[in-house]
Amino acid sequence: MNPLSGGARRAYTEALKLSARDRAALLEHLMRTLDSDPEVNAAWDAEVRRRIDEVERGDVKTIPWSVARKQVFARPRKKK
């Protein structure tokens, strides 16, 4: 990973002072600046809404991030 420039490093340091909710909102706004295709954005919005609805209805069981992270990193990696 490339090191951050001075301005990006300062922004990152300031962002870390925000609450998790505010960092997530900031990330969403920053990500939208990289995705300029309205159809892609609409598709992602619909997918996120669908997943939120599934959780709120109780159709899916959530697990803590610590458990999910262990499961992700326990999977064998594909060789390139």
C-alpha cells in the first residue's frame, strides 16, 4: 500500500477521531466520489437496502465482526 500524502494523512488522522457512525458516513460519501455511474450506485443502494431489510425482518442471522473476520482469514487463499 502506498503511504498517504501529507494532506491525506492529516485527513485520515482527523477521521479517526470521529465516531464509528460518522466514519462510516464519511466513507460512503468518499466512495461515491469514486463511483460516478448512477446505475452502479442505484444497484448498490438497492442491494444494501435489501440486506438491511433481511436483517431487520430476522431472515438472516448476524455474527460479530470478530467472528466474521476469523472466518474470512481462515479460508484458503487462491494461488495466482
